[in-house]
Amino acid sequence: MAPSEWPSTVTPFTSAPHIAKVGHLARSKPVRLRIPAIGVDSALMDLGLRADGTMEVPPGGFPAGWYTGAPTPGELGPAIIAGHIDWKGPGVFYHLANLRIGDQVTVTRADGSKPVFRVTRVSTFSKDQFPTALVYGNLDHAALRLITCGGSFNSATGHYEDNIVAFADLISPAP
């Protein structure tokens, strides 16, 4: 998947309500992502912004990447982790669309903490109607957004038509 396939410029806005507040953690860099329901166990690399304001993407199918311009997982606000659906074979988020409400996601952080998130929604959005505010917007709780490409593959452009986004809320700070 090419960098041009990723969501446009990241701008914070207010987002939708969540399920429950359990507090949040101080900032600490995420280093590993585990999603047992879909077989993900990946190291995490740092992702920043490109010169055009779009989010960087991992250079290959593995590992997934954490967007450094967002909160860290467990910190107040939406942490963003992106990965490829495929890249010369299945990528780290090949099965992201198969997540179900209630599935758990654990992020290991540099400080040794392992916050646990509960999936609250998995949605597919057309790339030309990507809900930037819903995904990247400010929140009053700790949350996680997992993003990949999906939908139909356009062989003429070499890109997927949609983005798949899994939304999750912190359920256990697990310090």
C-alpha cells in the first residue's frame, strides 16, 4: 500500500462518546502490539508526518507503526497504530476487519506497562470520505485506533479503495 493511500492531514477535533472511563497513564513509548483474536504480535516502529502532512506508513508488511504525533497508548486521547493489510503477502493487519466488539488489544510500553483496550467498533470508510475528526479527534478518555487499507483493490491504481479502522477504549491501565 502506498503512502498516498493513507488518511489525509491529521487534524484534532472532538470525537464520539465511549463506553467507560478507567483513567489513563502517563506518556510512554509503545514497543509491542498484541491482538490474540486475529493473531497479531508485532513490534512497533515510530511513524511521523510526511512533508505534505499525511501520516507516514511502515516501509513493509511488518511491523505495525505508532503515530508519534498522537498520544501514546493508555495516555489521554486517541493513540494511532497503522499497519499494512498486505505487502507481497499478508501484512500485520491482514485480518483487522475480522476483529469483533469485545476483542482485546494489549500494548506493551517502554515503561513496562501493558494497557489493555476493548474493541468497540470496526468500520470501513471510503478513502475519499475518511472521518478524520472521528479517528484522530480529541477525546476525554484513553483510546486506540488501528488503521489499515481494505475494501476493493483497484488494479489500475494499485491501491485499495477504503480504510479499515478498529476503535478501542482502555479497559485496564495495567501499570
